[in-house]
Amino acid sequence: MVPVTSTAPNPPAAGADPAIVAKGYVHPEVLVTTSWVADHLKDPKVRILESDEDVLLYDTGHIPGAQKLDWHQDLNDQVIRDYLSRDAFQALLRKLGIDDSTTVVFYGDKNNWWAAYAFWVFKLFGFTNTRLIDGGRSKWEAEGRPTTTDVPHYPATQYTAHERSDSAIRAFFAEVREHKGKLVDVRSPQEFTGEKLHMPDYPQEGTLRGGHIPGAKSVPWARAANPDGTFKTAAELRAIYETEQGLKSSDDVIAYCRIGERSSHTWFVLTYLLGYPKVRNYDGSWTEWGNAVRSPIAKGA
């Protein structure tokens, strides 16, 4: 297999959703509305995958026809700290009834936090026909749309996966240490300053030191979302990342958080909604950096 390194935009399944186009994104085809999903629940060429922080949430009720994607069990190697292999990814998609002709639609809790993570992992394998539901699980529920506890089963496919290629959208510790571009820390302000080792209201464990990578800009990931979980408009996002923080589309950007999940959300925003061509996610993030011997750390705002 030839490694896939392209981060080309998704091919529109049936044209970008007009409601998403109106928000001014560079690649509106990566998002669909809850109305679009409701209209495609019976579409045999669409597979809906729910990926949540709370891995038990799916079992309490989910979008009809949606399948569960467990970020820990399904997407990660169970022995070493890395993502699943090509063979494991191929087996996963075959089991889920997905092949190259399938449009995969992700959604989840927490403003699509883990859904964006799953989207990013699929991109590591060059799987491009992917979407996020704008607003995720919370918007679907707030609109009173149907849910079910029935678990669907689809015919297995003969999908052939590409080799995983990390270089275009994934950054590693040594690369971050030598990075001359822009670093975006998407954690909470308290984590950035070193006051906390994890988000407020979460166990304060997992790293030995607090603070941030010297030179990083603090832009908490959730600032990109509205209260209903949808993404802010392109103009609002540019006001945050460009007017306020001084980023520009020509920058070489690395985003990081604690384990790479929140930063995958920011990676999605910068790459697809704002159209930045060179954005990588440092999934080692603070659990690696904050535990590494002699890694440089800055404290305070």
C-alpha cells in the first residue's frame, strides 16, 4: 500500500448543506445539519457513528441507525500508546458496514469533542468521505428528534484500508521541540497557567508538572462552539484565531491539549472551517510533555 499524505477536502456527497454554506466556511462539505441527518436516516450509503467522552452514553439512547465508536477500545492500540494499525482499522470499518462509497457521519457529546477526534483518526488512514453533525448529540436531543436503544447491524464490507500516514496531520514530541511555527494550547486557562493539571472538575492526575509549552497561545477549544454545540461562523472564528491571536492561514500550526482529543476539535476548525493547509495535532500533548524529563515548561498566562 502507498501511504496517503493528502489532506484534500472531502468530496461533497450531494452538495454542501446550504445552511452550513451560509456560515462562510472554506470547506462547508465537512458539516451536515441535524435536518440533513434526519433526511438520511434510511440512506444505505450513510453510516452514522457516535463517539462520546462518556462511552456508556450511546446505550441510553442514540440517533436511529447510529453505531457506537468507542474512542478508547476501537481507535487506540491496546498495548502501546498509539492508534490502531491498518489491519485493525480495516477490520473495524468492515464490521461497521463501511467502504469507500460510504459517507461516514460522526457526532457525540461535549460539542463533538470526541467525534472530531474520531474524524481525525479516520483521516490518518486517508478516509476522506467523512462529516460531523453540526451541534452533535446535544442539538439532536434539544430539537426533540427521535432516539432509540436499538443497536443496528449492517452487512460487512470488503473495505481495503490505506496504510496509516501520520506525517501530514500528526505531530510528535521531537517535532514539537523543534517547531518554528505556531503552537496553540487548547486546554482550559487553569491548565495553561499551571494552576491545574487537568480540566476543572476532573481528577488532577496524569502529569507531574503543570504549565504550557513555551511560546504557545492559549485558545480553549470550546470557544469555537456556540452554546447549542454548533460551530461559530467563519467570521466569528477568524475574530478569535486571527484578529485576537494573530494566526494566519500560511502558518505552520500545531495544536495540543492533554491527550489530543480537545486539540483534534481545534485541528478540525482550523483545517476545514478556516482552510488552513498545514495544521497538525500533537496527540502526545501535555501527558507526554508534562512528564518528559527536561522538557521546557512555561508558567502563568
